[in-house]
Amino acid sequence: MPSEAPPTQEAKRKAAREVIDILHEIATLLNTHLDRQQLSYCVSLIENGANPEALANVIRQLREEYPVQASSDEQAGSGATAAR
């Protein structure tokens, strides 16, 4: 029986991207409002031992303390662009 070669870095990256894509689809269906980058950070924290429930509570608390105001963010972004 021949032994299989270990996966290359590119194969590992591709697999990681696929996992994040799948998790992002699930997160979108669940209305978590996490983008791929944020989701990637959460996965990394959990893989390194963070308690998933505690992480969810922290995210929830941060969202309560620092609510996102989409309309004012968009206006600020377009105003900053116009000012340049």
C-alpha cells in the first residue's frame, strides 16, 4: 500500500476557503451579519480554545454597546470620498 503525500499548502488553503464559504452560507441563513473575515476570526478563536458560547455572548454584547448605523456609515463614507 503506497502512502499518500501530505497535502500541499495550496490544497490546505483551498480546503480552508471552502470551509469558510460553507460556514458563511450557514451564517447568512441564520442572519448572523458576520462577513467572511469576521467568521474566519471566530473559527480561528474557537480552534485555539475559545468557548463558542462565550464568543457568541461577547459578539452580542459588543453589538449592543456599539450598534452599527448603516445609513450614517454610508453617508460618512460618501462624504469622505467627496472631500478628497
